[in-house]
Amino acid sequence: MLLSFLRPRRGNVLVTFIVLALPILKEHVQLEEGGIVVWRYIPLQITFLYAWFGDWRAFLLMVGFSLFVYVVVSAAIKGALALYHWAIED
């Protein structure tokens, strides 16, 4: 099947949780005194906080972001394995 790489496997899920546990979301805040403060957020933490506070629109947006990360990670693992098998064939 063409989309069989999306099946949840240990490696895909583990790498996805590792990526979602990194502080990859940034927010730049301009201070009134002229400085800039940079806040970094962890996507898993933000997702659970949106669910806890009942902000369902933002929660679903973060779930969509998590699914997007899962698809990208799964495609990257599938591509890396295909390159590896192609390289050892020669």
C-alpha cells in the first residue's frame, strides 16, 4: 500500500514524541522599554494545557500540528530506510 509508512511503529512514534518534546515553538515579545524577550514552548505541553483549559479550537490545531509532525517523521524514516537499502544494494 502506498501509505503503509504511516502505520504506527515503535520508531516512528518514539521519534515523533522526541520531536514534540523539544522546545520548537518560539514567541518574540517586544517590551515597552525596547527589549525583546523570547519564549520557547514545548508542543506536547501546549497541547495538554489547551485541553486542560478547554480551549478546544487551539487544542485541535495542536493535534493537527502533531499529526503533521508524525507524517513528516514517518516519511523521513521511510526515505532514510529506502536510501539505506538502495546504498547497500550496490
